[in-house]
Amino acid sequence: MPTSSQSDIDLLRVLLGARRAKRLYRGTLTPLFDSKEEESADHMRLLAARELVKRWLLEELRQEPDLQSPAQTREYLKLHFAGKEREVFACLFLDNRHRLIAAENLFYGTIDGASVHPREVVKRALQLNAAAVILSHNHPSFVTEPSQADEMITKRLREALALVDIRVLDHLIVGKNAATSFAERGLL
């Protein structure tokens, strides 16, 4: 049974077999999940494994009595944005007990920005009858430091959503292996 004490190559051996794992592994897992990678059977197996983990984390978030685990939310979002080459803005829509209703990508941008329209976020939140949201987006540069533009759009979204009594609980910026929380930084 695979355990957390096993090395990356050991876990790859379980998924792909010893020869394939040795052939593919070059000291880091990142290239194995690269969307530019050739679509070999091994690559497709690894992408399927990542998607299964992502779905499992989403199920876990939905089964929680309320969304009280920032660590679990971060892990889900890191997987959600993994391999994205351009900026994507997503929302986690929550009910009044902070249980997850839906996790959706709302806006797609370029390598250094995405146009976010508060009206569309408010519209979708109302359609889902959300009481709260967690905003999130990735930085393909892997730098998770909030920009002035990030702070401005967060403020605009908070104001727009507040008009219809929907709370913004956090805004997470996700990089390669990290996520920065506006709430933890006192930016909300």
C-alpha cells in the first residue's frame, strides 16, 4: 500500500511500473504533469490520477459540515490550477453555513492577467443562491504576492457582492506550490 514515506519514484512505480517510472522521472514531478508533454499513455494515466485527486478533494470539501479548513481549500486550489499556463479566476460558492455549493472557473486571461467582471460574479452567486464566496486565481509566474490590481478587484468584488448580502471570505492567489490568503494578510 502506498504511503507518505515512499519516495516519488516509488509511487510512480506503483502507477506506471518500474521501467516506465525510471524512464520518466528526472528528479521532479512537475514535468510529468506539464500540459505541453506528449500525450502518451503514461502521461494520460498521470493526468487521470491528478484529476481523481482533485475530484476527491472537491468531494471532501463538499462533505465537510462547513468550509473551516483553509489547508484543505489551499490543497484543492493548488491542484485546480496546476498546469494552467494562463491566468484563471475561479470562485468557490458557499451556502450560509459555508458548505461548498460549487467551484467554478469564471474568467480566463493571458499569462499575466485576466479581466474579472464583478457583475458576472454577482450574477452567478445569485443563481447558485450563495451566501459567501472564496475568490481565487492563479499566477502562472508562480509569484503569489498580491498585485495592486489584485487588491483593487478584490475590493470591487467585495463591494458588489455586499450589495446583495454575499460575503467574501477570502481571496487566494495560487502559485506553483503555494497560495497566499488575503484574509490571513488582513487585506479583506
